[in-house]
Amino acid sequence: AVVTGGGAGIGGAISRLFAQHGALVEIVEINPDRAALVVEDIEAVGGVARAHVVDVRCDAEVEDLRGEVLGEHGRIDVLVNNAGIGITGPVEVQDMEATKLAFDTNVLGYHRLSRAVLPRMRARKQGHLFAISSQLGRVIVPYAGHYSATKFAVEAMFEQLAYELVPHNIGVTVIE
């Protein structure tokens, strides 16, 4: 199981849960210290996990990750797209660089990772993609316009993927 943003919060909990159920967990995290703590927690209870310092916004780093995991294991059974950032404030005044960062991390990062794992999943006719979204991907609240926009995009992209991947026996789950 590959878990992006797997070193803290929901991602850390998901990483630990997969390990408790016997999965070898590949933790993808931009912060090596956070990833190391989750790996230690998992190994302390007899689980198996490895940390990978990867920026989900970087094509080359994602490709290196894919090559490393597939080279070691020959397959990726589960991808949990969880890495993300939240920005708040009025849409009108939001800095363009922050806006680009949010969309590149929260939307394009999910797309980048999914594209990396799907060819092998399709070839094997099995696998599962998870997209961690938010209720803010369905409703709007004041000052969360950019974050909501990224989560609306995740909802649409993964709902579409769910239909596209049915013939390939690949599951897709969006978690709000």
C-alpha cells in the first residue's frame, strides 16, 4: 500500500491501519521526520513500512518512487492519495503562488500518483485507488474557496475514474 502524506494526521492513521492488517506500507511524505516516526510506530508493533521522501508535485520524484516500489515488489495493490495542503481566505485576494501550490498538491499530485500506478494495476486486473477528499468537496463555506475548489476537482476526477476502471477490476473510493 502506497500512502501519500502518510507521515501525519489521517495519512499516518491510514498507514498504521494498513500495517495492522498485514500490508507492507510505503509511506510517501515530504517531511522525512514525520515519515520516520510513523515507520517506527509500525515497526514497533511488528509491521513493515518504508519511508520515501517525495514531493507529489514533482514528476521525476513520483516516477522514481514508482520504479523503486515496483522494482522491489513488482506491484502496488493500493494507492491512498492523501497528501494535501489547505489554504484559507477570500478567493479574490488569494496569492497566485499559494493557489498554484494548492492545486498542484491537492489535485495534480493525486493525478500524478494515480497515473503512475494504474498501468500496472490494469495489467494485473486488480488494485484500489483511494482519494482523501473533504465535505468541502461537496459544499462551500466562507473563506475555503480554494481548498473547496481543489476538493471538488478531486471528487469529479475520482468519480470519473471509478467508471473508467470498472472494466479493469480496479476499485476507486473517495473518502470525505
